[in-house]
Amino acid sequence: VGPNLTDAYWLNGGSPEAVLHSISNGFPDKGMPAWKPVLGPEKVRLAAAYVLSLRGRTVQNAKAPQGNMEP
């Protein structure tokens, strides 16, 4: 479920700001809830840092790239 977070392709932007925004506000129309009301700002920041740390990892059976390539 969800996109591959280990590659350089991001559906909604891969910058720290974009990832933080995605986690905070979610994409309810795509099934992703807004996590800021649940986790609060500090835990959302930690979740964004974790997601960003996944980029560049090698995983077996990774999903195909989706979205736009981010630097």
C-alpha cells in the first residue's frame, strides 16, 4: 500500500517541506489521513524525517517508480 519511498520519484514532492505537508495534511481523497491532529507537530516532524531517511535504500520487490523525479 502506498508509493515506493526508497526511490527518487515522489507523487507529491520529495522535499522536506513537501513530505512534512503530506504527512500533516494527508490526502483524504487518496485514502491518506491527516496525521497532524493525531500525532501533533513534533511527531509529524519525526515521521517526516524517517520517511526522508528511506530514500536511496535498496529493498526487495520494491514498487515501480511513480510521480516525478526529485533531486
